[in-house]
Amino acid sequence: MAKIDSNASGSKGAFDDADRIRSMKFSLTDMLDRYGPVWVTVVNLTCFFIIWELFARSGAINQIFLPTASGMFGTMFEGLTNSAPPTAAYSGQIIDHLTYTLRNLSIGLVIACVIGIPAGLLMGGNKYIETILGPYVWALASLPRIALVPLFILFMGFTVKMQITIIVLSAVFPIIINAWAGVKTTEKSLIAAAKVFGAKERDIYLHVVFPYTLPFIISGVQQGIGRGLIGVVIAEIFGGSMGLGFLINRAADTFNSELMYAVLMLLVIVSLSLIKLTSTIEKRVAPWRQQLKM
Amino acid sequence: MGVSAGGIAPLQGVDAGQSPAREPVIVSKNLTIGYKLHRERKLLTALKDINLTIYKGEFVCLLGPSGCGKTTFINAISGLVPPWEGSIEVDGRPVTGPGPDRGMVFQDYALMPWRTVESNVRMPFEFQDLKLSKAQIDERVARYLELVELTGFEKSFPYELSGGMKQRVGIARALATEPKILLADEPFAAIDAMTREAMQSELERFVTKTRQTVVFITHSIDEAITLGDRIVVISRRPGRIKEVIDVNLPRPRFDQELKSLPEYAEIREHIWRLVKDEALSGAHGDD
Ligand SMILES: Nc1ncnc2c1ncn2[C@@H]1O[C@H](COP(=O)(O)OP(=O)(O)OP(=O)(O)O)[C@@H](O)[C@H]1O
Ligand SMILES: [Mg+2]
């Protein structure tokens, strides 16, 4: 073996320069690969907002329906920095409504995880639990959750409890189903290897099934965030006196299109940040999954 | 699981010629194993009536067409699949499950993707108490990674390795606990010819020293002859033992021009004929 290695390194000197040039070129494309998308996105978004601004100013569409981009950002900035609200038609600043929504969303998501992850794991791990809970999970998962909102309003009124219930119900099913699928699809050969090397039932769950399922759980949570956000906004639009959904409703009632667009933009930002956060977490806890995605 | 007589039953069939002085380690009697095929609602017999006794320190190679039940056989020895009929005993006791006396190299590597190379090799020490100190375990892990030439890759994850490197991690993992019985399922299949030869010689040297009993699956006739004390040729599914061939070539085999020996050519020719017959009969068989 050693002989072959020394031969290879002996002839390597001749290619040193070529190698260096190749690696320089490679590092340039590498830089582009790494930073390119960021710049493309920045330019892309800038163009988008400029065109929006020009289009809105041209008056082709009434500004009641389409505000200028600058107006929207102005409203958003003011609302977020606690200065006086542009109109007095609603109480509090955007920031108050944002924190209200985010707080409810977080509480709802935490509850959904606390219920959903163990439920999914148990369903995947135990045939009886699976058989008993399976039909309910599928039935509720396939029922459009919006259809339940009036029912919960009936039960609980326009309360925070009602909103959180809706968030939990929206987010919990993707979490359950993903955790369940993760357990069910755990590679048999990994379980066999663990057994051969002495793993007991408990070790298999802890050291094979759980790590295998973790990325599934994370993508379940990711889907749960999306669904939960839909749930919270719907709950707030239906009824309530706080939150981004309420603010959208109020903006529509008062023809405040700048506020409306500002809130929509905020929802996009919130949603994207949460998804980015979970995929960052996934990269940290499950680096081996990256290679499957690329 | 039915048959479990106390002590070692008289040897039969293919083992009749073996010297009775040697200590049997793995005894398979009329072993028949199959699988349930859920989709087709029928049973599939993978192995049929396997009678084989493997002795302490012996290196047995299993050779046979794909799907003939080789993996099934070593899974039975390791305790991963139970016998349907007949019995499989290790050290005089019927196999009821895996144990630290048996290590296994998996055909599909079966490395935990979330563990580094080092942590994969360390795994068997975490699951079972082998009465070793932390330092001893560290030393073992390092030594066996060195043996398979993976020093420097301790912190890599399996997805960062080539197929052959993954297979070597699997080999290090199986060897590191120094089991009495090593079950190896095509351990060198994904390794290039040059490295393979080095690893074959390493393995021969190693097991000669440790006196481990090895059951080794391969598709290569040459590999079987260079490594095996005996070669078990298995027929197409349902797998039966077609013939057991003694390889009485001197050891260590890698120190000599093995392939130029007339005995080598003779055995090779014989096995090649067996394997060819098997392939031809299967092509027209109804299976
Ligand atoms: N888990 C399983 N479920 C159903 N059938 C199986 C299972 N494992 C193996 N078989 C069947 O049993 C037979 C023997 O399989 P086995 O894996 O033992 O073959 P093999 O000799 O190791 O083949 P190869 O050389 O291709 O690895 C095959 O026909 C296969 O279809
Ligand atoms: Mg096999």
C-alpha cells in the first residue's frame, strides 16, 4: 500500500501549478455558488419593490387596493418602532399585535410538539396504539381545520384559549404523521445491526429509531409552523381583538391598504424566518440528511 | 427451534469426514428457514435442510448464487432470524438471539448515518458491557480503525465516505469487540482489487492469530479458496448444501504464489464447474 502512495506523491510535484490554478478557478466559482444566490435575491427583491412602487404610483390601480411599496414599508416601520399609529382606528401598534400573535403561535406550537411528537412515536412503535389512534388521526388530519373554527368559537368564545386550540389542532397532525412515518420507515438493517451488537429494545428506540426519526420530526414541525400560522391568522380574523389577523381585518374595514400590505409582508417574514430556523436546526442535528437533499 | 439435545449430537452428512477431536462451535441441523411474503400471501423457503458443523478456529466460506440464502444462514447464526425447522446451535446452546460472542459485517454496511466513523465502531461497546475500561475501548477503536486503514477519518460521517470505506468501518466495528465468531457478509465486495488483497491478507493473519471462527460469504471463487479452510457451495433457492470442499493449502497463504500451485487450480476448476452447473440448472429450473 505504502509503495503505491509514495509513487503517487512522487509524481504529484509536476502538477502542482496546474492544481493551484484549478483550485483558484474552483474557489471563484465556489464564491459565486456561495454568495451568488444572496445577491441575486437582493437584486431580485429590489427590482420587485421598485416595479411595485412605480406601478402603484402610475395610478393604474387605485391606491386603496394597492399602496406604494414605500408607503407600506413606512407603515410597517412606524408600527414596529412604537411611534404613533398612522390611523387611530385600531388600538396599539403593529408590534403589539405581532408579539401577541407570535406568543400565541409559540404556545400553540409547543403544545402541538408536546402532544404530537410522543403520539407519533408511540403510534409508530406500538401496533395497538397505531390501530386505535390511526383512524382519528387520519380523520382529523384530513378535515379542513377552518371548518372547526365556528365550533370552537361556540365552545370557548373569542378567547385566547380558542385561538391556541386552533393553532394546536392545525399544527399537531403534520407533527404526528411525520414522527409516525419516521418510526415506521426506520431502516431494518440499522435495527438488525444494533441488535447484533447488543442493543436491547430500549437502546433500539433510543439509539436507532429516535435519531432516524428526528429529521422527520423536524420536517413535521416545519409543516406544523406553516399550518399553525394559517390557524392563528384565521382564528384572529374570525374573532378577537388582537393579533395580525385582527389587524388585517381592521385594515380592510378602514380601507387602510398600507397597513394591510404591511401585515401581509410581516406574515411572510415571520413564516420564512421560522422555516429558516427549523432548517438551520435540522442542519445542526441531522447533517447526514443534507446530502440526501442536494 | 424444536430439536435441542444436550451436548453435541453425532456429526452427520457432510461433516462425516471431519476429525472428531476438534471442538464444534456452530452446529446447524436440518436447518430450514423461510420468509412470509405479505403481498403474495405465500411462504418462501430460503434455506432447506442445512446440516453443517463449523469448528473452532475454522474459516468457512459460503459460496452460492444470489438469493440462495447465504445472508439468511448467517442471520440465523447471529440470532436475527429464527429457524423454521431444525436447529442452529452455538457452543452447544440453541441460538435465541444475538450475543457478544458473535460479530457481524453487514452486506449493506448498516452504519448509523448520525454517528461518526469512530462512534460507529464504538457502538457495540455502548450497547453491551464487555468489561473494558474507557481507555481500553479507546485503544481498541483506534487500533481497529488503523487496521482497516481509516485513521484520519474518525470524525467523518458515513455519507462522506466511499462504499469501500463504509464497508471497512463495518469490518472494524465487527472486529473491535473481538468476538469468538466473526460473521462476514461479502465484506470485501465494495473494495477495489488492490486494497482487497491487502485486506484479505490482513484478515488471514489476524484470525490465525486470534483463533476466531469465521463464516465468510463471498461471490468470488478465488477469495473463497485463498481464505477458506472449507468452502460450502450452496445451490439455488431453496438453498441446500451442494458440496463442502476442503481447502488444504498451507498457511499463511499470502506469503506464497498460491495461484501457481496445482492444487489451487484443481480446486478452482472443481468449484467453477459446480457453480456453472448450478447456474445452468437454474436457468431452466422452475424454482
Ligand atoms: N426479509 C425478507 N423478507 C422476505 N424475503 C426475504 C427476506 N430476506 C431474504 N428474503 C428472500 O430469501 C432469499 C434468500 O435471501 P438471502 O438474502 O439470504 O440471499 P443471499 O444468498 O444472501 O443473496 P445475495 O448473494 O444476493 O446477497 C431470497 O430469495 C430473498 O428473496
Ligand atoms: Mg446476501
